Amino acid sequence: MRAVVQRVKKASVKVDGEVVSSIGPGLLCLVGLRDTDTEKDSEYIVRKIVGLRLWASEDGSKAWNQSVVQRDYGILCVSQFTLFSRLKGAGKPDYSKAMPPQQAREAYAAFMQRLAQACRPERVFDGVFGAMMDVSLVNDGPVTILLDSQDPNNQSLGNGGQPASQSSPSSQDA
């Protein structure tokens, strides 16, 4: 499972010109499901999203000190299977590593439920699974964190995009 987590001042999702979800300050999370993801992958990503310390302390004395939960900010998630695209030949994307749509719909719903349970449910929002969405945001920073349940320490970022190992979140919990 992958998530691109952005600290935002505000974010919203529109479907067919209508706003379906919006938040003020908080996190916008683009979430992709891999064809081999399990509940453990979902648990790992949820734990990381709610635990990321991306804000300074209230008095400003400590940078990178508070989480979205501590700040009581919103979390807006958008399902995005394209996070598992691979480029073939002349740049045509291949999505064969993404979870199939029906299985992904169920796994994403379980992820959203797990995320709501990990913080205040009324602070968790999402778009419309499978819909064409217009996502708007105002970055705060910008601050963007990449999470991958199969690469918990972002080893592939320093290895030319190749995973350092095939570890799972249960065997290497960051």
C-alpha cells in the first residue's frame, strides 16, 4: 500500500462539479492499493498517517512535534490506483500491480474505517472511489511524505527506485 501524504492548509474533492469532501488544515492522502496488500499493510499506513509529526508545537518551540490527531485537523483521503503504475516502452502506464477494482473498493473501505477508528471519525473524509475527481489543495510548506508498506524506511528512494529488500511491514516496522 502506498500513500502520498501532503500537509495542507485546505483541500477539497469535487465529482461532477460538486464538492463531496473538504477540510481546512490537515493532511491530504493519495492512497494506492497493491495487488498483494493485506490488512497489515493497511494497519501500517494508518499508523503512519496518524503518527506523522508534521507540525510545530503549539507554542512554536519545537519543530516537527505534533501530529494531525494532536492538532485535531482533518484527513482527506483520495483513492488513487495510479500510484502503482509502471512505465512501459514509450511511457504507456501499466497498472498490473494495482489491486483489481472490486477487491480494491473493499480494501479501501476497510482502510477508511480503520483510519476513522484511529482518530476522530468526524475528522476523516474521502472522495468517491472509482470516480473522476478534481482534487484541489493549498500545500502547507510544502510538506510531502511518501509512505509504502513494503518499503517502510523508503530504502528505494536512495537505491534508484529499486526496493532494497522484500520486507513486509510486520518484519520491519518503522
